[in-house]
Amino acid sequence: MELVEFKNGHVNTVHEHIAITKVKEFLNNHDISKDKGGIHKISTDFFYNIIDMETTTEENRPWESHKEYYDVHYLLNGEETILYNFLSQMELSEYKVDDDWQQMNGEALFSIILKKNMLLLLEPNDAHKTGLLVEEPINIKKVVFKVKI
């Protein structure tokens, strides 16, 4: 997991992960703010999903991780709480190969609040639960970039 500030087209970090670089370059050259919800393919190994949703409580959202793609989360508006734990600390269930989606159960090690001007990179060993309210439910628009490992 890596959380970085993305402001004015720049990432404030010493060592930039390749997935962060790819997303940063794409965002600097494309205005996605008016894109409709759903999946948008950029190339065979890079796409993004625009999600309009209302933040909710923990019991309404699943734990997940992915084996084939890095996730890079980016909020267009609002804020959300994201829970995190190491995959090794979770009780794994079915892995859905076609969706690259590892189902699981467990408890959070910690939480973060994702806001505008932040990029959150999640790697295969990063169990996460997203879309959670900060204080009250709000509507958010977010982008989840998927970068092939």
C-alpha cells in the first residue's frame, strides 16, 4: 500500500511506483471528470472504472484483494474511509479468476481517509475494504485504475 499526494499534476514522493507513474501520466493528459460510470479500456494492461456510489458502513462492503492488477484509487469528489490489513492476516475464501477478485473475511489493521488530490496504490498482498463513510453517508465519484502486474 502506498498513499501519495497528487497535486497540480505531480506526485510528492521520492520513489515513484510504476503504477503511480502510469496513472499520473494518464491523468495529466486526459480529463476524466466528465466520463460516464463504468469501465474504460486504455490498453490491454491498463484500464479504469468510474464508480458513483454512496459511502456506507463496514457490514455493507466486502473485503477484497487482487492478484493480476494493481489498484490505484483516485477520488473525483468527496471522501471515503478505506480499511486495510495484510492478506496473510485474513481468512481467504474463493478467488474469482475472471474478475481478479479475492474474497475474504477479517478485521482491519488500520483505516485511512482518502480525499481528493490523493492516489492510493494497493498491491496483491493488500486486503482492503473501500467505500466506507467518514462520518455520514455521502455520494462520491471515484476512479479505480487497474494496472497489470
